[in-house]
Amino acid sequence: MIRIVGSARRDLEEGFQFYDSQELGLGDYFLSSVRADIESLRITAGVHRAVYADYHRMLCKTFPFAVYDTKVGNGSGCGRLAQSGQTLDAN
């Protein structure tokens, strides 16, 4: 199971708003693309480059965003979703 924490949900919403303001419908494409990348963590969680403690960074395929994940219990947790170029903070 993949859990998306509140900060990552807010990042998804901000990304949706930004891309939809650029072109109607682009926000929906952003969400479906990034969610597909997040779903791929079911298979690939933990194999991406470790960038902070036990957090791994996966670069999204279509948009300049990164997903940070870590192992939580028997599943994976998506801790932050950030635009590429941003740094992962401890909050």
C-alpha cells in the first residue's frame, strides 16, 4: 500500500492549480501522470537514489517534479512531492 501524506497532497493540489492555470485540462493530465508515477512505487519503492535519511527520490517522467518515498511498515509512504529544483526539508 502507498500512503500519500498531507504535505504531498498539498503539493499535488498546487501542481494541479498551476498547470490548469497554464492550459485548461493540463492540471488533470498532471495529476494522472504523477499518480501513475506514484503507483509505480508499488514495484520500485526503495530503489531510487537515497537523498535524505531513508528517503528516496524518484523523478517524475512527464513533469518536473520529484516524489520522495520511504518504507513505512509493510508499505511505502510518499512523503513529499516537490517541483524539481526544490530541496527536501525535514518538515
